[in-house]
Amino acid sequence: MRYTPLVSRLVLPLALVFFASAESLAAQEGTDGYQTPAAELTALVDAPVTPGISLSPDESVMLLTMRPSLPSIGEVAAPELKIAGLRINPRTNGPSRSRPSNGLALRTLEGDERAVTGLPSNPRIRNTRWSPDGGMVAFTHDTDSAVQLWILDVASASARRLSDLDAVNAGFGSPFSWSPESDALYLMAVPPGRGPAPAEPMVPTGPRIEESSGEAAPARTYQDLLQNQHDEALYAHYAMAQLARVGLEGSATMLGEPAIFSGATPSPDGSHLLVQTTQRPFSYQVPASRFPSTIEVWDTAGNPVHRVAQLPLQDGVPTSFGSVPTGVRSVSWRPDAGATLYWVEAQDGGDAQAPADIRDRVYTHAAPFAGEPTELAALPLRYGGVMWAEEGFAFVSENWFSTRQQRTYRVDPDAPGTLDLIFDLQTEDRYNDPGFPMFTTNERGFGVLMTADGGRSIYLAGQGASPEGNRPFLRKRNLETGAEEELFRSEAPYYEGVVTLLADGRLLTRRESADEPPNYFLRDLDRGAISAVTDFPHPYPQFAGIRKEAIQYEREDGVPLSATLYLPADYDQERDGPLPTFVWAYPTEFKSAAAAGQRRDSPYQFTRISYSGAVPYVTRGYAVLDNASMPVIGEGDAEPNDSFREQLVANAQAAVDEGVRRGVVDPDRVGVGGHSYGAFMTGNLLAHSDIFRAGVARSGAYNRTLTPFGFQREERLFWEDPDLYLYMSPFMHAEKVNEPILLIHGEDDNNSGTFPIQSRRFYAALKGLGATARLVFLPAESHGYAARESVLHVLWETDRWLDMHVKPAKKPVTTTDHDER
């Protein structure tokens, strides 16, 4: 049973749990409890949060969602049900780890802003959705005991609660959809009159039994799965919903019977509903998304009129990348038609390792769904999505992981089967990325391709990666000739990204510079004029002087690398000399050395000092090498992880050497850190090099045998190559870690592979072998840390660790300090 009632949680100490001996450092120093870091670090956590932005479908107004500062540990530690791979708040039947907004405002593109009136006191707003006509915004509000449905009238800028139904069931996907006519919402409601949750039996009713039939059923290391029959009963209780149509005056009409819904979407013409429901048997091996399901078309009265598919439990999907479930998948309404479905079906048994000339077939089927579906496209690679245009054509994409290939074809639904190749690219090759087709919202509220010249042209927006850094662009491409016209490209000293091209020809962009925070602007492409739409202030002006530079350098084998170098605002190289340094990174796999060396940043982006990485410590006197390139390359028949350790060390050494060459990094005072796979990297670098004085590893996995069916981008199973798993696991080489390491982990981490036991076992190994290590477990925190108290404490722990083990002058090295590698 993993649901801890609030009463039980209150008897737990609010102190962080340090799994160490009675004479631990924490006890010796009296550091039990949450700690607060230096004032400059605290100020970063409490800096104002820039509002979120959403443009109305008619492009007349922007919705600003105000975002609060971090929640308290009391909010984060609220009751939580961890079940079927999901986490919900059993009090509200909503998500347990959401970050709701606390206010709304409306702003025209001319800059006129109106506050929204009528909001509930202490608003906790989520799921904001524009109506197709742009006249309304629906949203949910979380109370202490329920999730409510609210609506905002844009013309009057006033909000009100829409329905008096007991509660919205908001814990299992999107809780509502707009009707295409903008006159109603299809809502997932908690079934009226639902009784209390099933009580846990006081006496076991029998053993838990699982059985394998002899067929392979590999599964990744999912967390929060069902454990017993009581879990099954809890999942069925909280996931059950009643579909209702709610009019704008608040009336509710119940549709069909209560069920476990994973979706209910009206067709573009409003005549039908696409409904997917979950059935038993549930599974203890895979999350709810893999449970048996039925996909049906209903009429708007809630009567089933067509069954699209009956899907079995999907517990045997191969773990290799590119593998998919068998049967119908990715079912959606065609957005440019009245009531036409499209979907895809695997032709290779869903197994990417199986040979096949055709991997996937895409089908369409129009109401009244008589006869056989029509085949739209047969794909040699794995299906990657369909983009529809109002002019009656579509783009169908396919991709293949092992070769990093992606192709996009133009297809004609009226003449299916012919694939007209539009793009053929390598996903790793950012410099030659043509951009992504831009979308607009049609009158039914569905996204369609943004076209011009009667459908003969499309618009492409991209990051514009180049050796000089990213320069976002907008291009117009003629589909008949392939000719392209560049309409806009970001120019120094700004980094300016495309938001959308308005119907009147103006361009809405998001612009920033190294010293100016992101704001929204309107560009007249014909006249070149630009005007500000928003004026969000600098979130931490007291740190505006921090120096930032995008740097490039090379690995010893010639692979180009990059990082962002941060230096304190008052740093004077002649006066201060080389600084203690903190390197922060995350490894990335590549099949091409050329692609691995491509830049992924811009020197003109705003200097963000996020509290979640290494940048805050520049305020504490450190040089910071942030996002230091850590490519792991496997060209040809070689796989990247075959030389994972050696490449990590070469990457790290090159970063430090470049900082030393510049005269700003003291090579004897360098620390390294990372989160998740970056923590895994940190453990390996300390075990297999002497580059760093200390490490900080957050929420990592250190023993790859605990993820035996693959991890990250590694497809090989443990049983196929056990030596690889041992080679890559810092746990297996803990005796080589002779530098201090700080391990931090969320006590309730739900990320696949990074079970909290990973840090427990690694710490136990280090302690048993006599290493200098500290283990910090954050109560109620998941893979990322949400509570203000937790974030402040992580900053305090990291600052203290660096000050103890990195900042001091280097001790003389003796022959016993380091082993030869």
C-alpha cells in the first residue's frame, strides 16, 4: 500500500532523512531539518515567475497565466495515491504534483491588459483551453477537496464556475474537450453519488500470484505499478468517470455509463465522439496506458455506433527503440473533415528487430464507418505522425531510431498510396534541419497546416542551428518546386524565436538578449517595424552583471565541443586569477561525430540563473561551465556505449582544459555535477578519472543491472551483454571513487530507472569502502524537486559541499591519494 494518509505523514519528521550512522556529519554539526542557503541563492528561488502566454484562436488576445513561486513542503507532501504508473491526489481526484497558476489576465496584441474578475479566492488554475471561436476559456480550479470546472468570458474578462457537478475527474488525462461549435464542453466528471474509496482489508485474502506463459514479455523499469487486489480496487474507484455534456449555462447531460476513460474527443463537425475506455484485466507489470482498452465512436447522446478496435493488454511490447504495440494505435479525427478517423497499424508485429519491407500502414475511415477502411500510406519506417491541411492533403512522417533517419511525405487522401517525398533528414543533423511546418487553428478548433497560395506553399520555422549559434528563422516553401524564401531570421544581439505568423501577415515573436528577459513582439515583415506586446521585467536584476560566454573547444580526438561559461559579476581575471569551478552536464548519444560537434546554443539568449542546475553558484565565487558537451558517439557498427567511460573522461578533460587555457579555471579546484543521467555521468567520472575534486549527483541510477531491459538510449538487454552493464555502472566500480560525492534523491522518485534504492545502494557501497560521501533524501519529492524547502536545502547542501571539498586550496598529492586509471 503506497498511499500515506496525511495523519500518518504528520508523524514523520519533517527533517531530511540522511541514511548514515548515528555519528553522521548531520548529527555532529546539528544540521537536522531543512536548511536555508546564502541570501543570494535564496533570492533566486524567490524571484518572480514570468507569466505563461496563450494566443486565442482568432489571434485577437493573449491569455496570461500567472505562476506562483514554489509550493511549500506541506503542499507537496499532501496525500498521494501512487497507482498504475500514475499519481493522484485522492482528496481531489486530480494530479498530485501539478503546478497550478494563481491568476489570469487578458492582453491585446496592442498591449492593453485587463485583469480577470470573478476568480475564486486563492485560485489554483489548470487545464486552460480556448473555445474554438476564441470567445471563452475553460479551466479547472483545485479546491482542497475537489476539482471544479470554470469558464472565462473573454469579452467581459469575467470568470464563473460553470457546473455544480460534484467534481471533475482530472487525474487521468485531459478532463474536458470543447465542442466544435463552442457551445458546450465534454467533461469527465466524478460519478455522481460515488461512495468512499475501498478500504484496505485488515486480513489478507490470499497470496499475490503472477505467472508467465512462456512468451517473452520484457518491460522497462516502470514505477508506481499495481501491487495487489486492493490497488486494483483503488485504481478502478478513482479512475472511473462519468462523461457529461455541459452547456455554457451550466446544465449537464450524462452520456453513457460510468467507465474508465482515457479520452473522449468530439469530431470536427460535432456529430460524433471518439471514446477510449480501459477494461480488465489490469496488470502488475505495466502502467495503465498498456491496459486492455476499447476504442469506439459514439453519437452525441452517448450511444456507441462503431467499434474501432478492442485492444488486449500490451505487456509484450519489445523494449528495442522503434517497437510499438500491435493493433490499432494513434487513433484521431482528421481535422480537415467532418467525421473521419485515421490511425496506424504495425505490419512487423510491432518489433523493430524483425525484418520488414513495410513497418506501418496508415488508414482512414469516414462516417458512417461502413465498409473497409482506406489505406492512406504504407511506410517502410516507423510512423511518426500525420499533419493535415484544409486544402485536402497531408504530410505523413516516418523515422527509424538506429539510423536517426526521418522522412516526410505529401499524400493525397483522394489518391492514397502515392508518397511524394518532401523531407529526408538525419535527426541529429541540426545544421541542415529544414524547420517544422507551422500550424494554425481552423474554425472547428483543430490544428491544421498553415498554408499559402491555395495550398501550394507552407511555412517552416526552425532553430537555425549553425556554427555561430542558433538563429531562428521563418521560411516559405513552395511544395511544387521546392523553392524556399526566407521571411525572417534572428539577428544579433538578439535571440528571437517565431511564435506564429498572424493572418494579417505580421509575425509574433519571442525576443531576448543576454541582458534582456524574453518578451513578445510584433514584426511587420514588409516594413521591418517591430513593437513590444509584453514588458516582463528582469526576474533577478541584482544578478544582471553576471558574465556569460558561449565557448567552443575540441576533444582530444578532434570532436568539436561547447559549453556556456559563467563568471561572477565582479570577477577580474588579473586580480582574481583562476577560480574554483563547477561543471554541469548531461551525456547524449550520437551515431555521427559530425553531428555530435554541432552547436546547440546561442550567445544571445537571456542569462537564466535557474536554481535547478549549476549556474546559481556563480554568485558564490565559482566559474561555471554549464551544459558542457558530453557526446557519446558510436559510428557505423559501433554503439555509443561501447566506449562510454572513455568518451566521458575525454569530454570532461577537454572542458576543464579549455577553462584553464582561458585562465579562468583552476584545474586543482573543479567539481562536477548532474541530474538523472547527469548523476550517472558524475559517478562514472569520479570512478574513472582524477579530473575533479568532488561531485554532486542528483536523482541518478548507478547500478544498470537494476534496469536490465535497457536504459536511456541503450537497446541491448543485460543478458545480451552483461559486461556492458557492469562496465557502465559506477556501483560496480565504487572502490575507485576516491573523491567526495554528494548524493541527493527524491524519496518518492517515480522516474523509470532512478528508483531511490539506486542512491541507497551506491551510498552503502561507498560508505562500506571508506569513501567520503553524503546521502540526502528529500521527503515527498519526485524526480524533480518541487517544494521551496527542498529546493533551498538542495542549494544549501550543494553550496556547503563545494565550499568544503572544491573551493579550498589543493592539498599536496601523495601516492595514496589516487590510483592509476
